[in-house]
Amino acid sequence: MNFPLPSRQIHLDFHTSEYIKGIGHKFNRAGFQKALKTGHVNSVTLFAKCHHSLCYYPTDIGIRHPHLKFDLLGEQIARPG
């Protein structure tokens, strides 16, 4: 008998102070996507802005995390490629 896998959800939360350097510098989109696929994850909550009001994407309205050098949210939601 085939039984469906249980729901696998991740709540990927950021609470990263503006004093922490190197935010996301080791992020690897392919590795991130592979880990989600390997873990049979079917739902991910990603944060565009943390409780420090710092954004994890380029913005002209908010304040991007001062030590983030790329669009982390964009990389997290990008299609495999």
C-alpha cells in the first residue's frame, strides 16, 4: 500500500540584528532547493522583513539588512535552474 507522506512545513524565521555581518553569504540556492526536495517539504514560510524591520530583498521603501549583499528572498523563491 502507498501511504501519502505527512505534510512537511517549514517556518523559516529571521531575527537578525543589524550588527551581525555576513548575512546569507554562504547561501546556496541549489543546495537550499535540494534540501527542501530531499526533505519532502511541501510548504515554506519565508520572511521578507524581520521583527527588526530589516528587509531581506532590495527595497526603496524599507531598509534592507545593512550586511546583506544580495536579494536573499528572491534567491529563496527562485525557480530551480
